[in-house]
Amino acid sequence: MVDIRIVPDKATLGAKAAALGAQAIRDAQARFGHANIIVATGASQFELLQNLVVAEGIDWAKVTAFHLDEYVGLTEEHPASFRRYLRLRFLAPLANAPEFIPVDGEGDPQAETARLNALIAGKRIDVCFAGIGENCHVAFNDPPADFDTEQPYIVVTLDEGCRQQQFGEGWFPTFESVPQRAISMSVRQILKSALIVLSVSDERKAKATRDALEGPVSNLYPASILQTHGNTVMFIDPPAASLLTSA
């Protein structure tokens, strides 16, 4: 069952989500001497990252950060590149940067997934930061999502709803310019995280939020799989929570 926390606005959402994740990182460093995390991108992560990079008590030199997903065929210089996003908003503000494992979609995607799968294999993941899409995707696992593969990273085809969201958020000048494929962390790999911290805001995410939390667990609503995870916390603002019957 997902721990649902409705907060008044995006600023509060980002601060509280970052605080929870930061505590998980501190706890992992105290217990293991090192923390492994998963970092995400997109509009849902702006406020979270602003707060996370200034969190006190984290030795970022003792953190390994795995990248959640990236478009196939997009250069890092492109304004929509998720590697660029994380280097600007996550790595650059930190005096002691963590080890960053980026997803590079510019070369052979199958070779890149093999590289990433070898790097993450057997790693303990202490906290995964993520959001959900307007089509209820988690990472780039669009419906119908693969709930069965144990491969940590996979190559996926983006559906029209996902590509429309990326265009609508202003990352690309035209719908046609949105890539059709991506490398994504798989659902099963995300579920291996000890803690999943979700940030969900805006009315355009209201239906996906309802489907994820109150609908059946189905690969047609990929984020619904998080109902089966033992430690997922979803921070939601009132517009995103507006269709929840239990809110």
C-alpha cells in the first residue's frame, strides 16, 4: 500500500520529498558507509532536487546515483536531454559530486543496456526518486508495461500519450521531434528499491494518480504496481489528488 501524503503546494511537496529521501541517504551512509540512489528528471523533480542538493549531513562523495531513463538518439547538449538536466540541477550544485551512472542513449541502445545492467547488478538501492506520467507510466514504462522482465534496464517504445506529455511540457519544439524510443529502468528494478519517493503535482496528473492508487494493479496503469511495494511514499499536491475518492 502506498503512503499518500497530500501537501498544499509544489514548494512544500519538493521540500518534504527531499527531506524524506535525504534521511534515507543519511541512514544508509550511517549503516553501510555508502548510499545507492536512483535519480529522476522532468517537471516533477524541480523542487525536490533544489532541496535535496542543499540537504545537510550527506557525504555526496559516498553516494552512487543511477539514472532512471534517457531518450535514444538524443545528444547530451539537447535541451531535453535527461543527462543534461541532472548535470545542471543535481551534480553542478554539489561541492562533492556523487558517482553518477548516466544512461547514454546516443550509441547502440542494446550495448548501453548491457553496460548499465552489469553496473547495477546486485547493488542495494536505498532510495529511488521518481514521478508518474500523465499516462500513469513510471520511468518510461508506458502502458502496457512489462511487469515481468528482470533486466534492470530495457529499451522501450514511447506511446503517443507519453510523447504528447514531453511536447506539452515544452521540452521539444514539435511533437514529431520527440524521440520514439528510450532506455528505461525496468519496473522490477524500481521495485527493488528500499524506499521509493514519488513527487506528483498538477491537475494533468489527477487521472494517473487515481489509476495508480485506486485502480487495479495492471500493466495498463504501470504506476499501479507500486501498490505492491512495501515502502513507497507519494507526495501529491491538491490538483493531482483531486480525483481521489479517499482524499
